[in-house]
Amino acid sequence: IQLMPEEQQTLTDAGITVNEDGQTVMAFTKLMSEPGEIEIVYGENRFLWAHGNDATLAHHGNNRAAFSLDLAAAGAAVAEEEVTDPTDPSVEVEEDSVNVPDAIQDPSGGQDCTVNFCDNELTTGFLQKYRINVPDGQDPETCDGCTIDMELIYDGEAWVSIGFSLNGRMIGSEAVIGIPGSTTLKYNLNGYTDNLVQPMPQEQQTLTDASTVFQNGQTIMKFTKLMKEPGEVEILFGDNDFLWAHGSAPALTYHASRSAFVLNLSSGAAQEVTAPNKGLWLAHGVILFLAWGVFVPFAVQASLLRKLLPEGGIWFQIHRGLNT
């Protein structure tokens, strides 16, 4: 991430301050059309926002998103759905009066998700629809043989996926991945590279009515999956850790966008989640870099170049100090 050349620094009235309410306020005036730069149009624009955790320019973590804004439509914007903070005392949270529901309810429309498909917007232009199938004589909480019908609808042509996780992380999770005009299969997510995302063995490919097609400008993946399968992540009647992702083309390559979220199939309530202990992971990475990227190489050089250092064992003290 580099500054543009000085001749492109054309902003006017630009400033950033922290006001008395503790808010960071950035203001500027920019030409909408500038040579060699992305034009801001009097219509729909695709914007990105991000912020850090302090006043130092560093990685944004999960504090970023893309959104569309139509400047010609009185500021009509389409962005990621806001998640209500359950700890906010100003927000009233109604308690469920039914402990064991007879049906799965979609809070947005009061639908029975065992009869009708319930919707969950994953992100702008990416919709999840699901329906729970409960066999006759079974209870949704405990039934064996329950299945889930799922549809993913993405605005564009690309591979799409929905993942099932125990902890909201990719590695060790499982997913259904659909490639338009090709396959819709169950995968093991063993790592972040393409060669570590592999289809499950043939005996575990138990999806039914599975397909992924591109039609009318949308990629649509459909499948029916058993909620409980031996040796696989179980899909529960309550809270589930799901992962979603999509590519930028029909070929299965690194994802263009992805996220983890929790979806309660008994209420339809969904909430995006972030990686736990992110600060500890960052500290671990920094210390790891310093140890193996700085101290150890210098320790080795102190030994190799000992003849260039003053006599008296100084090289050994440097070597030992950097290694410990």
C-alpha cells in the first residue's frame, strides 16, 4: 500500500481529527474524474471502507467491507447487514417463550423453515436459502435422518461454497463447493492452498439433488444434505458455525471473498464472527518473525564471520545471546 506520486495528490480541504465525542473524522474534497484513476460516477459506485484499531497504519483485520452506493439515488446504499450488539442495553431482546420449538421460524417473515425456505443474506449479492426436512414421527431436536435443503445464489459467475465448522476456522472444516457447469461436491478443507482443498472420498459424496448452474446472471447452487453423517461435522438444530466463500470465476481458485458466521437454525438468527484471540495470533507472528527472521540469521552470521570480529570470544557471546 503506497502513496500515489505527489502530482496525483489533488485532494483539497483534506484533514483528519478526533472530535470531542471521541470520533475520528476524515474530510476531503476530490475530483470525481481524474486521469489514470478510478472515476466516481453520478450513479452506482463500488466502494471499500476499512479502519484500524489505533492511529498507526497497520492491517485492518476484519474491519473492512465492500458496498455499492448510487450517488444519483439520494444516497441509496447497499452494504453488509448490520449485526445488533446483544450487550447494548438500549436494544431490547425478546426471550423465546418456547423452549423446544415444534417448527423452525424465520424471524424476518415468521415462516416455518420446515415447510418454506428461509433466507439469510451472507453479503451483498450472495444469498443463502435453507429448509429443514424432518421425517414423520421425528423431533427436530433429536431426529436421525433429518436433511437440509440449501440454495446459494450469487450475483455473477463464480464458484460458490458453504462450509460446516466446529470453530469458525477454515482448516479442519468441511464444505460443499459448486462450480457452474461442473461439479457440486463435498470437500475437506485441509489448508489454504488449492491442493489442500480436496473432494471427500466417493463413499462420502452423499448429496442429493445437487447442481450448480449459471443462469440470468446468477450462480445458483442447490443440494440436499444429511444433517448428521458419520465422521463429519454435524449440522445442529440450534447454533451452527458456517463458512461462506465465492471465487471471481467459474474455476476453483483462491476465494475472492469469504467469512464465518453463526446461524441458529431454530430461530434463523445469524451473526458474522471474527477469528478468536486475534491479538495473540498477531503477537505470535511478530515474535516468530523476529526469532527466525532476525535473531537466528544474525547468530549464524556471527559464527561464520567470527574471524572478522575482535578476538576474545565476542563472536560466541553474540551467537549465544541471539540464539537465547
